[in-house]
Amino acid sequence: MGHRSVKWRSGIGWSHCVPVGRGVDLAKAAGRENGNSGELRMTDQGAESPSNTITFDDFAKIELRTGRVIEASDHPNADKLIVLKVDLGDEQRQICAGLRGFYTADELVGRDLVIVANLAPRMMRGLESQGMLLAASSSDHSRVILVSPESPIDAGSSVS
């Protein structure tokens, strides 16, 4: 599944990139599941933005840190997931990521990545994932590129 466009009542198109290996309910993404029409609205500065815009304070709640992959293996119960053991400096975490088909488990060991460190744990096909890594993907999802520091830096370093 790739790039989709939704027409808003104002006639302005809005695009939504689908996460790797996931489908998206476009009505929900547009905020329509609670009766919201998904119309564009005016912000404090007068510019139009989708109704799902978050505030700076909401964004500031996200804790991004660097993590170094110390172990990686294919998930035993999922065709697209790789299970990573990531060093965050003061702790190690298990993270399940939909990277199979784009990276091998061996390619990931030793890599520094950017991790969402304060995401609530979630079960993924029977294994707990304790964070999320950041990656960019092409509009057709034929390429997935991991977000990583430009130069080596200590595991657990804050990303801002």
C-alpha cells in the first residue's frame, strides 16, 4: 500500500504516507471517525493546516534518543518484522520493526538509530516492542531508509 490522496471539502488535496506494513483508515486519518469533516482550519498565524495538526507542546512530549543495535533477529511469528535489542545508554530495549525485505537482521547490528524512547510498550505478534525507530520511506514503499546520526555519538544521546 502506498501514497494516497484524500479530497477535503475545501478542495485542497491532502496526502498520507502509510507506515511500513500497515494499512491506514483514511477517514480516521482525516479525523472523521468522531464526526469531524476533516476540513482545513485556520491556525493562529492564519495559515491553513489539516485538523490533525498537533501543537508544539504535544510534539515536545516525544523523547527522541539515539540507540545502538546490539542484536537483531527475524521475528518468529511475523514475515515483515525484525526484533532488535537496542542499547539506549542507561538501558537496553527490545524493539520490533517492520524492516524485513528492506534490511537483514545482520545489516542492523552495530547501527546507530533514532528511537522514540517514551512510547508505551506494545505487543507485536506475541513479542513486546518497547519503542519505535524512525525511518523514511518512498511514496510507493519500495525503499525504506533508517534515520540515524550523521556521525557516531554515545547511545542514549538526546535528539532535538
